[in-house]
Amino acid sequence: MKTWTKLFAGSAVLALTSGAFATAVPTVASAASKPTKITFWHAMTGNYAKALDEQIKAFNASQSKYEIVATAQGDYTTLNQNVMAAAKSKTLPDMAQATYTQVPDYAKNGIVANMDSQVKGKDGLSKADLKNIYPGFLEQAKYKGSYYAMPFSASVRVMFYNKSILDQYGLSVPKTWDDVAKMAKVLKQHNIAAVGYDKSFDMEWDSMVRAAGVKLVTPSGKVNINSKKAVAAAKTITDMVNNGEALTAVSDIYGTTNFVNGKTALSFSSSAGISATKAAAPDGFDWGTAVMPSYEGKNATMLAGNNLVTTAQASKKEQAGAFAFMKFLASDKQTEKWAEATGYLPITKKAAKSASYKAYLKANPLAKAASDSLPGAFSDTAFLGYQEYRTDLLSATDAMLTKKTAPKLSLIHISEPTRRTPISYAVFCLKKKKKNKKQNHSQHTVHSSRKSQ
């Protein structure tokens, strides 16, 4: 793993004049003129890394107090691993990218700094600034009512549709899940799946459950994962997969391959995946994007992406520099530039509604669905152990797909709020298994006694 060595300014050296001059010319100490270096770890690659480098250059050129020095750490998983390792060796950078669901664990382990004093301080964000940021993004930046992050990169789930397939069979772009179900019946007759999912369908399912008015885990800790509405939504998806009306990506991870090869009429994807789909699509591939279908009369789409955090090992001066950079990135001008360069969403309302961004959407119609999805965008509740919980959730959806386990049976194993306590999931399952054995033994005894009567 790469480690950082902090740079310290050397002692000041005064440049004195000599020779024919009678007096020394006053000069500025070289150390005083050096900006404070702010080390930054991120997980951007390819065009995303290039776009971030441009913004770093712009910030460094806009002022002289701080210099952002960024280092790519690979993908998000590697970045998280490096952050955890650096926390133990006390070699953390001054700031880093992080998903909002990682923040609770980072906060508990003393990895990230509470940013309330910066956000609410004299050089922080005004009430107008905060109101200008979409609520869903601000929600991601908080943990237990305090700011531990700043919004940066955001995406939503959107629907891709194959125009050629829809036109060929006289179908319209679906607006509801009922429309999708009707479309599926028509396309199945022609050996075409209506829907293409990534390897997992958890984000689409989460969005459907939220549209039905249910949060999988509430801020107070109530767990609704195996509630009637959650199970019904999962069954809607698995029934379509099991009868051939929908496909999952399996080893391809993303549904892009099935979609661009004409195996599915629709594909659900991150809005940030538009550029990858463009690159994978064959010449002449005619496709479009739309908001996710409504479910039970409402639209909802899950927010994803990443935020920026300052680390607890950074000095006050370094934390101030990191926040200055975050504030720069959150400005209307910079968030719009980032959105146009990457396909992510602008995090401020003014940027999203600006004439220049509207012109961008007009010139790039594939990006419009993501912007149109913002009113229904939401974030999951972040809590301690969320990463472990999500791993279990992915295992549950995988069991539904590969083992055809009934949704209720798959979801019941993660229906308890075990992530909010020190108990591990393995211990929880063991306790549940013992409890079930006792119940089964009791039921068997009762059943046997009734047979003998």
C-alpha cells in the first residue's frame, strides 16, 4: 500500500543583497510563501480521473494558501482497504473520497473528523448555500445529525431502453412497473427479455420498496427488509427472472452486455454508466434513457456515488484546506463542470437549473433522465455495520436468483437490526439456528403427542 510522508516546510532563508547596494532589499521568507499541502486519496480512473485533475488544477490556481496533492488508490474497495490500513499505521491522507455508508464506521473508529465547525463556521456554508444543495445529498453528508462529509459525486438509477426493439414490436417506453410487465409478455414471444439487471437487483428493489412508502432500515433502527411490501417487490422481480422475462448479468457484473447485444429491451443502470454503455454499443445502436418506472403510483430512485471526508489525523490547518477544496467543488460552477465531464449529477439546484446545464442536456439527451430523477431520489439509512449488512443483502438476492430461494426466506435472515449492535452476523445466524432447532423440536413433540391421541 502506498503511504504518505508529510512534507514540512524548512526554516526560512532570507535573501540579502550585497556589493554596491548600501541597504538590503527586503524579501519574503521562502517557507512562508509555500502553500500548505493537502494530501487527497481518491478512486477515480480514466476520464473521471482526468476531470478531477482539472478541478484540482483550477483550485490550486485560484488561491495560494493550499495545494491539493492527489493520489489515485484504485477502485473504491481498494481505497477503503488503504484507508483502514493507514488509520492503523497513522499514515492517513488529509482528505479522501468515501461512500456515505462508510462514514458511520469511519466515525466510530476515529478515522474521519466531525465537520460541523467547518460547515457552520464563518468560512462555512450559509443557510442559502445549504438550501441550494439537494436534500438527498445533504442527507448523505450527515451521521447522527452532524456533518462528517461534503457531497461531491452523485448518480441515480435510470432506465435505458432499446428504441429499435420498442419500435419493432409497437411498444412505448414504460412509465410504470405494470407497463414493464405487459411489455414482458409481448417480448417473451420473440425470445427477448424485457428487463436486464446488473448481477444483483438490490438497488432496483430498494427503489421499489421506497416508492411503496417503506424504508428498508429507518433512522430509528426499525428493519423492514422482510415486510410484506418489501417481499412483494422482490417477488415481482424474481418472478420475471424465473419465467424468462428478465435477465441478470451474472458474471458480466453489469447489464450493459445484454443490453447492447439486443438481449434485453430495457436495462437499469447508474446514470454514471452512460459513458460505458456508449463505448460498448455497436455502431448504429439506437437507445435512450428515462426515469425509473413508478411503483404503486410513485417514483423513487436510489442515490449512489461518493462524498469527501477530512481525516482525524490531519492538522487543523490541513482540515481547513481540505474543506476549502470541498467548498470549491460544491460551487455551482464546479459541480456543473464535473457533471458535464463525467455524467454524474450536479449537487446544487442552481447548477442543475442553469442555462448552461440545460444547454448541455439538450446537446446530450441521454443525460436528461438522471436530472429528471432528482425529485424522487433518496439515500439509504447509513448505520454502523452497513457494509456487512449490504454484503448479506447481496447474498440474499443472489440466493433468490441462483438457488431460486423464495424472497421471504432469503430476506428474513437479515431482518433483525443486528448491524446496530456489536453482535456479528455469524453469531446472529448461529443464535437463530439454535432458536429454530428448539422451535422445531417443540413442534415435533406436540405433533407426536397429537398423533398418539
